[in-house]
Amino acid sequence: MQSDVGEDVLIRRLRDGDEATFTALVQQYHGAMIRVALGFVRDAATSEEVAQEAWEGVLKGLPSFEHRSSLKSWIFSIVVHKAKTRAVRDARSIPFSALAAQEASSTEPAVDPSRFLGDDARWPGHWAQPPAGWGDDPEARLLGSEFTGRLARILDTLSPAQRAVIVLRDVAGYETAETCNTLGVSETNMRVLLHRARSKVRNALERYFDETKSTEGTR
């Protein structure tokens, strides 16, 4: 999808039945929609069904979409609604809010403790292995198709609660309050989950870029 196309133009094309525009939209958001749905439903197959139902909802709702939020936020709100409905229908034993609260209250470290200096060091608690840089052109790396695929796989390693929070905040662009209201979690729990998710993604990306540098250095 062309990044220079304004949202009003995009919505008009979608309402006019432009298949290419709709296909590009699906390619852009479908994977993230599945990851959000996985925070509510039992398995990957069900989350795929939820995403498909959400796209049907998008098509049906486009004529009445009032642009009170961004198109992206509206799409993900449909995903969450469909996922919650499906979870109730399938009688999932633990609601997302309880799952998030349980995980946020755990003592899981956001960053591997081995990356910090121990109590016997001169500067205890400081970085032993500081975060690595992303190279001379990080923007180009972030836009690469290989990176996009790697990021998707990293997101899939997160817990359902962490995955749903980081996708809504950093992919769908939700604000804090909007994320909390959509997922039904407290702001405190949301911030804990988001911090842990971002830290894990950052650490995984560091390893990825280190691998990339090593590969480039052998050429």
C-alpha cells in the first residue's frame, strides 16, 4: 500500500470496491490481527477464523465508518470484539483480563539478569552487556522484508497477553487508555506487559542484527 496515500483517499477506494487496495490492507494487517486474536482465543486456527470474520466486519462496516478513530484503530477494534465474542462462545476458561493480571504480577524479568553487573562488581546493577546499535542505516533495516518476517516470528514467541498489548500499542497505534479499554486491563498491568514485550523484542532484534553483521563481515 502506498504510504503517501491519505486515509480519506484510502477509505474512498475501499468503499468503491478497489480490490488492490483491500488486498494491500489485508497484507499489511492480517498477521498482526491474528496475533491480537490469539490473546483471547484457544489456538492459531481459531485466531485465523477470527481475523477472517473481522475482515468481513470491515467490509460490512466501511459504508458507515465515521472516522472517529483511524482506520487502523477501527480495524483492530473489530478484531478484539470478534475475538472476545468467540472466546465467550467457546467458553475459554480464563478471560484476557485475568490472564493479563496473572502475568503482570509474576516476577519475570524484562531483561536477562546476566546482562547486568552483579553485587560484587564496581558498579552493581549497571549494564554488563549494553544494548547494541542497529547499524549505520537502521531505518533501511527496519523496512526490509527479511526484517519484517523476523519481527513477526519474534512477536509469535511472546505470551498471548504481551503480544496483544504490543501489537495494539506499537502496530495499531493505540494510546494507553484506548489499549486498556479495548483489552479490559488496568493501566499498571498494561505498562508491565508492554515493557516486557518491548524488552524481549529489543533483545531478539539485537541478536538478529548481530547475526546480520557477522554474515556481512564474511562476504
